[in-house]
Amino acid sequence: MISLRNLSKYYSAGALKTYVLRNITLEINEGEFVSIMGPSGSGKSTLLHIMGMLDEASEGEYLFLDKPVHKFSEKQRSELHKDHIGFVFQSYHLIDELTVYENIETPLLYQSVKKDERKSMVADILDRFNIVAKKDLFPHQLSGGQQQLVGIARAVISRPKVIFADEPTGNLNSAQGKEIMELFTLLNKQGTTIVQVTHSESNAEYGGRIISLLDGWLQS
Amino acid sequence: MLTNHLKIAFRALWRRKFTTGLNVIGLALGMTAFFFLMEFASFHAGFDSFQANADRLFRIVGTTPEGSQDNVSPMMLAMRSQVHGIEAIPTFMTSASGIVTYKPDNASGASQAVTFKEEDVAYSNNDVFKAFTFQFLAGNADLDKPNTMVITASAAQKYFACGENYQRVIGKRLLVANQFAPTEYAVTGVVRNLPENSHLRGTMFFSLQTLANPTNLGDNSWARLVPDNGSAFLTGYLLLRDGTQASSLAKQISELSKKVDPSANITWHLQPIRTIHTGNGFSDPLPNAAALKYVVIAVSIALFVLSLAWINYINLSTAFGLSRAREIGVRKTIGATRGHLVVPHLLECAMLSVAALLLALTSVELLQSYFNSLLGAELHLGYVFQYGIGAYGIGAMLLGAILSGSYVALVLTGVKPIIVLRGNFTRSANGRFVRKTLVIVQFAVSIAFIAGTLIILRQLDFMSHRDLGMNLEQLLVIDGPQIVENNSLSGNPALVFKQEVERLPFVKQVSGSQNIPGQGYNFSAQGIMRPSGHSDDAKQSYKILQADENYFNTYQMTFDQGKGFQKSDNLGGFKFRSVVLNEASVTQLGFKSSSDAVGQFIQWGNPSEKGQRWQICGVVKNYHHKSLHDAIEPIIFLPSAAATGYFSLRVTIENVQANMAVLEALYKKILPGNPFTARFADDIFQKQYENDVRIGNLFAVFSIMAIVIACLGLFGLTAFAAESRRKEIGVRKVLGATDASIIALLSTEFLKLVAIAFVIACPTAFWLMSVWLEDFAYHVELRSGFGVLVFISSGIIAALIAFITIAAQARKTAQANAIESLRYE
Ligand SMILES: Nc1ncnc2c1ncn2[C@@H]1O[C@H](COP(=O)(O)OP(=O)(O)OP(=O)(O)O)[C@@H](O)[C@H]1O
Ligand SMILES: [Mg+2]
């Protein structure tokens, strides 16, 4: 499903190019649960953002569902992103002025899902994630773990093919982290591809495959 | 969907109460100013638009190579039969002011006569009421009959205390005593008062036909209403038939008039009545009130103030928008396109605008009477919505909202999600340059306004303290009588009054004159020259003032050479032995000096006739007969012991009220039937500056508004700067920085902008105010220490206000607990 060929990313400061990702060739299949690991600054987030179409590679090719993303315009990319990709962040990034319910509903608004359908989809997710009681609260009224649950609920509501998660448990204690990981495993079993960045060996264990980065190089 | 959007927009605004508040207040202030100025502009631009026949109604105006005149003669109007396409010829004769008396005709004589002096009155024909729009409250117009009149509601109430029952007034008779023979008129109709925005004024319209009777004309043969009378004393209008071309009609009339009187060389024009107030463009050669200038100025200031407010909105929104960047980035990662994001922002902008609009309308409502009193006008919001210019104004306001709203929305939604996700979105250079520029613009405008206000105030002060060349203090002016019944025994009662007044213990001096300083002259005259003069000298114009021998010492004017005239210098009628000149006349007549002039002769008309050759007995030093707007003109004073137009009394300061009562009683006794009007000479003189004082007030108000708006913006921006440098400030404090040094740190950045604004504002304000000052023949000099002082103090005032604004905000940040701000990050 995701296919990277000789992909590189650099930032130029004047004439100087600083490579963050170098010559990455990588294949991720539908239904996989992949963990990306590596020291701080090794380029994990950058790689995730490129795969999630929030950022562009400097060189190389990227095929998503056999479509040449590297040739796409920003608009085409964001269409693709909107239809197939969910994102989960370390710092949750919920929208402060929206309630739990509204946060989860927002992606559906952007996809012009009809009102009744939206209602049932959100109700369904709230139920599955066991947060029905919290639906009218605002993010600041929730614990970190609860916020991340909402963040994941928001990512999966539009039934994406793949979820990218950047250190989803980074701000959580281990019990909360475990709960999130179990949720990912469940979603993966139901067919969603999952790519997560993590610093924790035990979290990485939940995935089927571990990809290691060092100074922008893929370690195999 | 919309309600959802609205709800979210409302929450977003509510959550950022601080910025929202600043935005609403700033916008509301700008809109309030905008509405006031647009009222003013619309009022003037819409003059006479209420006339139903405005498109077909023209004033007849003539131009000669020397200038223009808006008067016509009966001879001129008699040409009606020879031109086609005219529906009506409304005609006025405005030299009608006089004393109007109502004597209730109940036999017992219990009620008192009601008497007033009326200035705003005219003779007119019945066509006036056909062509112009009048609303009759009772009766109708029947002015083609002699001795009839139409009066306005306010006049009806004044004389007949009729309340709303105007029907009662019909048939009542008023006695009018003016320069014509005293005549009675019966009221045939009562009309609603003319609206404020009518160039046509008037509270009473007497039938012009009355003057066709020679008995009623008195000895004013110039006003004979016969077709061969060529003297131009009428104001004529034409109501054209539908489809008549005004320009071709004007040409026809001009040709006819040249045939009738080839020497006159007058070209006649038909002036559309709507251009009488504004002028047809800036350099309309036909006489007009030139109000277009004010319309343009008001609209420009209105748009300027409004843009200041929108600038504020843009500034605050993009600055604080950074804190919204995260939200926007997140929304993009969950599938929002730019379109999705722009709509809610526009909605927020719309909600802000509506809130500001409501606030502005409320303030306009509350402050209207205050604004009106500043301006000395009766304005209301209705004007804005009544005429075209208001519609453009509202359009401009909408456009402003849409443009600035869209700009803000585009800037904010342009955030790339990646920036957000990287977590380094706390500061962005995005739009900082724009924001700085906008702050500079705001302060430049504020400084220019402050400088303008200071200059106007200084000029007003200059005018009220300038040595006028005479002494107007404790000088009382009593209007002379209009109704004078000569008594064969004691002579002219007006002169009797003057003699009696002179005997009063609190009166030091009395002078009678036909006009007074601060008001005007008798008339202007050409053809006055030295016997040796060149024929071209006859074209020079002189102001003529008839006064008695006490005029100069009562006003405490000083003689440069010679002395004033004697009673006996008047040889009866319009014949004089000696006259007095002012210095300006001496120069214009071509004398080398005052001493050169005294004893010499000047002549007017035929010098061989007695009393047309005048000896100069004295030269009075130049004094300001009119306001400092006008240069001192050449004046010739003619001796007239019988001048009783005005009595000027030098009085003692004590018991002014009691003395006034004594004077009034005396006046009523000797001059019955005349209303007693007494004013202080310096009030009369200062009244000339009424408009200037109003402009000063307006400027003061708008400079306050401009600076408040600018400061609101600055306040918000400082808050933002402090917020985004919170961490830096925390670190500096831990390292031992004092509060003061931190305030300085935050202030310098903004004060630099104020400094740049100052550099821009000074030349602009200098130029604009120089133009304004050119309107005064005598004015303060900007190219002087005073000018430098004004500009520097405007800069300092703006900088000080800016600094206080910044410091108030910066202090809060500086004093915040350093450790806390570090932990916050
Ligand atoms: N805009 C930028 N300009 C220059 N260098 C950048 C920019 N953004 C990121 N980098 C660099 O790219 C490198 C990779 O960053 P990235 O965030 O991908 O690392 P990471 O592996 O996710 O680290 P961490 O585990 O700390 O999150 C870092 O060295 C970072 O300094
Ligand atoms: Mg990272």
C-alpha cells in the first residue's frame, strides 16, 4: 500500500543541505502494524509526516495505493490524505473550543457526511471507545489518556485505511499507554493499517514489524 | 450546518474575550465616527434633493466678464412670453427684513401686540409654491393677489400661539414694517418648516404682487414691478417643462437679453438647484456655497477612520491568529480544506462586525445631540440612508468588512499543518511586516490629527487675542429701530433715543452707525478717485460705512493723521464736506502717506456738484472691521449724524442686568413697536469664528477617536508580543532583569514605529494645515518656533499615550512570576 523508493529529505540553509532522511526504500502492506524507532532527531517524525502527506520529500518516489504521490499537487495530496489517512499525535491536538462529540464529528463534516449518518457514526465510536459519558465535555476537562482516546476516535471515525501515530503514548503513564496499544491492536485486527513512532520497546512489541532509523538512514 | 458554524464562531470569539473586546470596541468606534461623518456628508451632498421637481428646477444666474450675479430684473423676467418650455417662474425678493407685528383685534385690547424682527423673510409670487416642494398644514398659497402671505409652522406658533391648530391662523393679519411702506398681509396658508437641507430659507412669504401698488412701495422706485424696470433686485428660478433643454434655453435667454440691453453683456445660465449648495464641481463659476469641499473632506476622513478600525482588526486578528494556527493545522490534518476553514473565519468576522455595528448605532443614537451641538447642525442617521452617497458609504463599509475579513481568513488558513505538528508555531514572521506598517499608518494619522487640532486651537486663540485696532470690551450694540414715526415736535425718535441714552450715568459714549464691526459695511462702491486719478482708478472698490461723529472714539480707534469729522460735514442727503479714510484706502488711492492724504480731496460722481468732492479730514489706523479671515479692506467713512442702524454704547461693568432693563424700557418708550435687541460687540465679532470653532471641536473629537483606535490596536499587539516573549522574559528575570528594563524592552520596539509614524505625519500635516490656514488673511506661522513646537508636542503626545498603553500591558508581563512563565512553556 505504501511504497517508498530512494526517498530523501533535506533542509537547505544557504548552500548547505542538511539531510534528515537519506535514500529510504520501504514497503508497507495493507493490514500491517509497523513501529518506527530510533534516537531523537533521527527523522522518525519527518518520515511519518511524509508518508501521511503532510510534508513533501525532497527526492525519490512515494506510491500510495499505487498512486504517485510525489507527482501530486498539494490539493491532490490533501484529497488523498482526507480520504484514507488518520493522524494521532503525542500531544493529542484536540480542538479546544469543541466538545468531545464535536471533535470526533469534525472530520465527517469535512467529508460532507449527512447529519443522520454522522450521528450514528459518532455514537458508535463513543460507544466502542467507552467515552459516551464524556461526550459533552471540553478537552481541558479530560485526563491525558482520555484526550488521546478522543484523538484516536477522531482519527478512526472516517474509517481510514491507515493510521499514523507519532508517539501516541509519549505523554501518558504506562497503564494508559497499554490501553491505547490494545486499542491499536484491535483496530489493526479489524483491518486498519497502523504506523506508529515510539521510543518504547514494549509498545513496539505490539506491532508486527519494527523499522529503525539512525541519522536518517534506514537500519535493517 | 450554519447554526453549527455560528455556535462555533461564537465560542471562538467568546474564548478570546480580550481580542474580541478590543476588536469590537475598535470597530464600533470607527463605525461611529464613520456614521457621523457620513451624516454630515450626506446632509450637504443631498441638499435640495427633497425637491420633487429638482431635475427641472433652475436658478437664473448671470455672468459678466467681471463676475457673476444671481439677481435678475423685472425686465429680464418679462421675456417669459418670448421663450418656450417654461412651466413656472418662481420669483423672490429677499430685501424684506423688518419688523412684523400681530395686533390681536379683540375690542377690549387685553392681549398685547406680538412683535419680532424678522430676517428670514421674502416677497414671492405664487409660482414659488407650484415649483418648490412645500407641505401645507392649512390653507394654500394665493400670492398672486396683493396683501396675502404664507408662513411656516414655527412662525405661526410664534405669533399666534396656535399649537398644532394651524387652521386657526388662516385669515389672520400681520403688519410688516420694512424699507417699504408698512403694509398688512393676511395669512392664506401655513406650511411645514423648510427642511434643514434646503438652500431656500424663509419663515414668511409675502405676496410680491403687493409691491405692484406704488403706495406700498414707498419711495423705493427701484423695486417697481414693471417690465421696463432694469434694476436687478429679484431672485429668479425657472421650472422647465419636461423635455426642455436647460442649456439651449439659457442660450435663448442670453441672446434675447443682449437684444434688449446690448450694453449689459450678461450671459445667462440655468443653475440646477441641487448644485447651488455643493457647486457643480470644485471650480463652478456660478455662485454656490462650495459645500462639495466639505463633502469630500468628510467622506475622506470617514473612510480613513473606518480603515483605521479595519486595520486594527487585521492587526489584532493576525497577531493573535498565531494561537489559532495550531487549531487550523489540526483541522487540516483531519481533512479540512482551505474552503472549510475560511467560512468559519468569515463568519467570525461577520459576527464581530454585526456586534460592532450594533454598538456603533447605539452610540450614534446616544451621542447624536452632542455631535450636533459641536457642529451646530441638526443631523440624524436618516440622512445617511436617504441619499446616494450614504449608500456608497454603506457599500464601502461592507467592502471593508469583506476585504479585511478575507485577508485575515486567508492569512490564518494559510498555515501549513506541518509547522503546527512540529510544535514550533509560537512565533511566526508571517504578517509581521504588514502589522508594523499598519501600526505606523495608524499613528501617522493620529499624530497628524493631533497636530491639526493644536494648530486650529492656536489659530483660534491667536484670533481671539489679536489686537484688533479697536476696543470691543464693554461695548453694547443695540439694533436701531425699523419702525420710526417722525414726530414733528421732537424730530427723529431714534435720535431722541440716542440723546437720552447718552445722558444715562452708566453710558460713557454712544455712537450711531449704519453697520458695525464684525458684521459688515453699508455697501461697496467703485468710481471713487483722486481728482488727478487715472480712469483705471475708477475700477477700484471701496467699502463705505456711514457713521456719526462719535464712531471712532466710541470704538477707541486711533487716528494716524488728522481727526474725525464733525456733524456739520454732512451736507444733507448723500453730500459730504469731509470724510475719514483708513490706511488701506490711503494706499489704494495712491497717497504716499497718511499725512500726504489729510487735507486732500477725493471725488465720487460729478465733482462740480456740491458735496461730491470730499476733503479727507483724517486717516484712522487700520483696524479689523471683519474677522481675521479677511484682509483689511479700504474703507471710507461718511459722516452721518442721522445714522441709526445700530447704536454702540460704551458702558460700565457694574449692574449690567439692571442697566439693560433701563435701556430696554427707554427703547420701548421712545421707539414703540420695535423689538429691543442688545448684544455685546465682542460676541458679535467672535460669532464670525463660529465655524472655525466647530471645525476645531470636530478635529479634537476625531483626533481623540483616532488615537483611541490606534491605542486599542497597540494594546492588543503589546499583549501579543508579551505573550509570545513570555519565556524570554522569564529567563531574563531569572538572570536578574528589573521590571523597568523589561518594560523598556517591550516598549522600544513599538515606540520605534511611533517614531517612523511621526516622520511621515509631520510633512503631511504641515501641508494640510498650511492649506487650512490660507483661509485666514492673518494666521499663525507654521514655519516658526511655534510650528516646530506643535509637531514635536504632537509626536510627544502620541508617543506618551502609546508608551502608557504599552507599559500598562508590559508591566503585567514583567511582574508575572518568572518561574511560572517558564513552567508554562
Ligand atoms: N524546518 C527544519 N529545518 C531544519 N531542520 C529541521 C527542520 N525540521 C526538522 N529538522 C531536523 O530534522 C531532524 C529530524 O527531525 P524529526 O522531528 O524527524 O526527528 P525525530 O526522530 O522525530 O526526533 P524526536 O524523537 O525527538 O521526535 C532533526 O535533526 C531536526 O533538527
Ligand atoms: Mg519526533
